[in-house]
Amino acid sequence: MKIALWIIIFLGTFCFMEFMAWFTHKYVMHGFLWSLHKDHHKKDHDSWFERNDAFFLFYAVISMTLFFLANYTSFWYGWPLGLGILVYGIAYFLVHDIFIHQRFKLFRNANNWYARGVRRAHKIHHKHLGKKDGECFGMLVVPFKYFKK
């Protein structure tokens, strides 16, 4: 029973992170921390790193804190919660930074309906270079209108 609960917590956390990515992007990145996120929309430097990369630290600290609590206390829920956040972060990095923005030259030839839809939706978001009017959605759950054959 504990294994089933562990899996449910892990999957629930992973799915909840899709909401958190949307919420954080819309209300934090395009809100009060726009100063960190704006270089993601309009690069104003020559560095490979962006100020926007600092956002991963927030979720990394939460995930590591949950691992610490799980390891040193009786809060075993920290393992599936922390791993759900970690695995979502890895998926986000693969889809957003590697696949969409090609920060590493991998997955360049992916051209199926899902890949085209994700790229199309992200391009629409990035056509807005300012803080306002950037349509936001999650990384994995993209509105169907972007998936054209």
C-alpha cells in the first residue's frame, strides 16, 4: 500500500508542477520578478547563461529540502514530493531549454504533431517581448489549437 501511495504522490506532484510552472510564469516571471525573466524574451547579453536561469534554484531548493526532511525525519512523503519536483524540472529543461530553445543542439529533427504544436505555442508566447500580453500555458499541456496537422 505504501508503494501505491508513493507513486500517487509522485505522479500528483509531477502533474501539479505543470500548474505551478504556468502560475509562476504568468504571475511571478511576468510579474514582480520580470527583471530576472526579461532576458529570456529579449537577450541583452552575450553569456550562455540568462538571469532567467535563477528560477530553477527556487524549485531545486524546495526539492532538496524535501529530500533532507525525508532522510533525517519521519516525513517519508518528502521522497515522492521531492522526486516529483525534480523529474518535472528535468522534463521542463529537456522540453523548454533543449528542445524548444536549442541551448544544446539536441532533438533538432523532431517534427511530429506534438513537437510542432509545442514549438508553435512557444513561438506565440515569445512574440511578445514585454512584460504584458504574453500568453502563458504549461510545458506539457498545450492548448489543442496549436496542434495542426
